[in-house]
Amino acid sequence: MRRDVEGLRTPYPLGSLVPGFMQEDGLLVRLTTGLDDVIAPVISTVDCLDAYVDPLLAPPDFVDWLADWVGAPLDDHWSDPHRRRSVLAAVSLHARSGTVGGLRAVVMLATGGDVSVVEPDHTSYSREPTDAATGDADPVLVVRVAVDDPGSLRLAALDELVEEAKPAHLPHRIEVVAR
């Protein structure tokens, strides 16, 4: 959250904005000086607004807000730089959403590992909605992740991430191996 900054002064003191004859009133000068202390953080925030919406410069609590705003995947266990990279990559990831390349990019961003995605090698269709699908086996999307320490991955979080990034109609399986 934003807090008062010790010694922060406003670049626009209210006392200098009132008519000259009112600047001689001691009570009004003290009142406007007190208001300057209240308004200074607001003016500072507005003056630096571009830094608040830049994931590389934003305060950490704003990075979470930006992630919600752009729909970036975040994990509470990620480091601050990792979270910022995820927010930065959100637009390009959304453009590739539902594709093999998009899924691979999301999993690489989340794990830092080498990722391969194996699509089902067959498809089936039916002219009637009640017909059973044909084929030898159910199609399964396989996501293989090679990382240095497979035990360090949170599989439940990775499974949730893959579920959101893959095509909705395909079941999936995640395989994690040592690099």
C-alpha cells in the first residue's frame, strides 16, 4: 500500500495559489500547509502514474493488481522478478492462447524448464452428436517438463496452469523429468 513519504513536499503549495491578501492570514497559511502534507502523496502518485503501470517499475503490491488486470498467471511462491516477467509476457501469451506454442511458453515461464508438448496423433469426428468417437485410444495432450530439480515443482499449480492454457476439449498429462 502507499504510505506517507518522510519529507515529501508538494510542487504546488496551496498557500501560493490563494490570492495575495489571503496569504497574510496566519490561520489560512497553516491550514494550507497542513493540506499540502495530505495532498503531496496524491500528487506524487499521479505524477509517477506511468511507473505504477509498468511491471518492471511498479511497487510489488501493484504487480499483483496488474496481473489481475491483464490476466497474467501468478503463483504466490514465485520470486518478485518472476512475477514481473509473467505480467510483462501476458499480452503475447494471450495472443497465442490455446496453441501448442502458447502452452509451451506459459509452462516455460512458470517452470523455467525445457518444455515439449506432444499432441494426440489422431482425431475423430461424428456426424451425429450421439455417435461414439472412433479411434484406438482417447486423445491426450502430454506436457513434458525437464527441470534441474523435479521435486521443486508444485505439480498442482502446474496442472492448474496447463488446464487453463490448453485447448479445453483435450485431457492432459504432465511428465516432469530431470534435465
